[in-house]
Amino acid sequence: MDKPPNKALDITFAVLRIIAATACAFLLYTFLYTISLNQINHGNVLGSIYCGSVILLVIMYPFLKKKKPLRITAKVIAVLQLVFVLYCGVISGFIVSEMFSGEEKAIAVSSQGTPQTVIVLGCMVLDGEPSPMLALRIGRAEEYLSAHPGAVCVATGGQGEKEAMSEAECIRKYLVQYGIAPDRIYVEDTSTNTEENIRFAAQMIEENGLPKDVVVVSECYHIFRGVRQAQLNGLHASGIYPDPAPVIKTMPSYWLREIFAVTRDFLF
């Protein structure tokens, strides 16, 4: 026999379903917007599927709850969806922690007079020009290098099939245009992903006797993984990032992709 309805509980869950559907509708918009820019990745594809499933469940729940087997199935799906959100929250906690502490650690090391190497992580080059994200990374690296004239830089990133030059060379080119002396910039132009960016940069640091206190430059959501990879390669690392406001509409896609990437790194 079914339990008698609890109106207060029903209202509470209805409100929570509406909040969840509204949040997912907003995220779905950002995912589809990023896809429309031809920036397709695991984050926006799986995120779109997830958000669509939440919205569909909210719409269908009034019909599903009328029959006990369907109601139980709907609740199981909702629990699984909640577990995924909680997991994303835990990983995001690590990411946010590094975001808030990274720059403080970098400046603290610099203030002690310790030499530093700035590692700029590569990103897409479009028609010989830096993509919006890469341009932000270059700008942030230039700010730090200008403020810390004793620091050197390793620009990272190879050349993809659709790129007119390597990402590292693009970084070097624009840093020089912004006034950073060429002899302060080392180019690592064979890497294809974050792990290789850091590993090959670490090899270059070792071969050239550069400082092993490094400052990783990338987007805010990417700093945690970049710093962790640097530490795994024997470097003392901190991270800094540019203002995310110019790319805020695409950030949910890349943030979710980063959660999957962090998970992969932890597992493998």
C-alpha cells in the first residue's frame, strides 16, 4: 500500500526540481553555444546529455509518479544524477582551492628572491593568431614576466593539423611583441596535451638549468591539473590565470571537461 502524500515534502521536491531544471537549462544553453562555435569536447557533449536528461525527468515526473515501478525508476535516476553533481562539486573544490591559493604562492616565492620559470600552457592557434583563450594566457604571462624581470619563460605546445604555427611559437611571438626579451623565452613545440606540456617543459628546464620553481599559466579551471602535473615532474609549482570574464560563456564546457580530465589523471 502506498504511503499517504506529504504535501510539504511534495512541495519541497517540486521546488528543487524546478531549481535543477532551471540550472540545467542555463548550462545546456552554454554547452550548445560552445558547440555552435565548433568547440566540441567531452564537457559540452556529455554535459548536454546530462542536462537534457535532468530537464526531461523533471517534465516527465508528474506522469511517472502515478505508477510505483516508474516512480521508483525515476527516483533511482534522480539519485544517480545527484551523485554526479556531488562528485563534480568535490573535484571543483580542488580546482577552486588552487585558483585562490596559486597566485599567492607564486608571489610569495618571488618575494623571497627565488628565480622562477613561467610555463605557459599551449592552446589553439587560429589562422596564425592566438585563440581567445591563448591570447588571455599570453597576456597574463606578459604581466607576470614584466612584473618579475628575473623570471624566464617556457612556451609550450606543438603544431596541430589546422594550425599555421606551433602554439609555443605563437606564444613566443606575442610575448616578444609585448616587450619580453627573446632570450628570456624558451620554446617547447612538440607537446600535444597538458601532461606533455609539463613533462617536456620540465625536461627543458633540466637541460637548460632553469629555475625549478615554476609558475603555470592557464585558465582558472586548468590550473589545478597543470600544477599537479608539474609537481609530479619534480617541480615546485604554483599557478596563475587571466580574468575569466571574456570567455565566461564557454567556461562550463571546459570546466566539466576538466573534471573528467582530473578524474582520468587520478585513475591512471
